[in-house]
Amino acid sequence: MAQTAYVDSGDAIGEFPEDAKKRKPKSGLIWVGSRRSFRRPLRTSGSRGDSRYPSVKKRSGTRPESASSFPRFVADKLPSEHAPYATGADLASCLPFSIPRDEPQWAFRGILVSDHPEEVRKRFLMAMLADVPGLLAIYSLPDLRVAYLNGAANKQF
Amino acid sequence: MARQISSFNPGGAADLLKSTLFENVGLSSRNRLEAEILPQTSCAGSVEWRLRSTGCWGGEFLVSAVFRRLTDNGIDFLCLNAQEAAKHKK
């Protein structure tokens, strides 16, 4: 069964658009337009017992209270049957760095569908990391070799 | 607003995936990286520093960097998110 990740980093709180749900895209990443009203908590009522997913409260200008309890990669929080939806803000709270709130260009949203959960995890993570402003580098330990670099490292100026 | 890093690897000329963190940090910051930043990151999980980064052509520039230690599937990583710092007054 295909897994789907719906993502948006908009600040507005609203209902997830029905048209996006019905779109049923083929496998791959599809960027949704400029609508900024997506909103869905990571943890649904049916997954209360799953401690891997944070309880996300409605935003009032602050990050979810549970953000600090998720130091791991956002990939760990990616969709499962318990949490098929997540806003960008929810996921960003799991990222290994702070969201630059004064960076309006930084926004990620999209729909990702795949029959392979691992592909969902990896492609979703890569799509998110690629949009991070500035340089994002991930080094393996203990040798400190580059494991990932985002596009900022290669920009032409 | 934070500025984007502008001179790390212009045109993607270098294969940075073969480099290490120490090759991406300026000479003047390497000691501090080894003596302070990495140990603190290991202990605290996350630290924020200003340091000199070096591009693949050798030019150094001041960045505001956040280091975080991560674990994914039992493997440890060090994550660096850096943005070029605003010009300092002399």
C-alpha cells in the first residue's frame, strides 16, 4: 500500500484541502501550489499510544512544546499508518536546527506517494534539506567526512 | 535577515563529498573546532558558534554555525547549518 506524505510549512491553521487528498498522484514528489492553509497534527487520536510522534498543539507563534524531545532526524517522524499527515512546521520541529523565522523564502510543501516506505523517508528528507537556507552539511562520525551537503554549497555567484 | 553563504563551492567545481569538516573550516578556527566546539557538541547535543569557514578555493568567510549531534538508525552524525554572518564592524 502506498504511503503518502502531505507537507506544508505555512503558518496558517486550516483544514487539509480535499482536492489534494483526492489527487492520488503516482509515486514521486509533487509540489502543491501556494496555498498556505494546510494543517494536520502529526499524531492522530488513534495513535495516542505511539510515543514516537509528538502531540502537536495549534500554533500560536511558538513551536510545538514537544520539539525538544525529538533530537533525531525528521526521517524518524515521517508518515506511517498512524500519522499520514504532517505539516512542515511539525516536521521542522524535528529538524536538527532552528527554523529561521525571518526567512520567508524557506517553505516546503508537497505530496509524496510511494509504495516503498523507505523511499518516502529518504526522498522526503532530501526535499526538505534541500530547501534549508544557508549551508547544511551532515558529517559522519567519528571521521567527520561529508555525508550530505545541500545545494547552497554549489551555488553559482 | 541572514545572508546566504556565497562562496563555498562556486559552480560546484569541487567534489565536496570527499572532504571532511576540517577542510571546510578556516585555519584560524580549526583549533577551536577541535578543542571546544566538537566536545561541547558531544556533551550538549547542540552548540552555536561563529567561526571562519573556508571555501574550496581557499577563501575564508565568517559564518554563524549551529552544530548538532544526531543519531539515525544507531549511526552518529554531526549536522552543521551555517549562514554567512553579517559584516562585523572593525
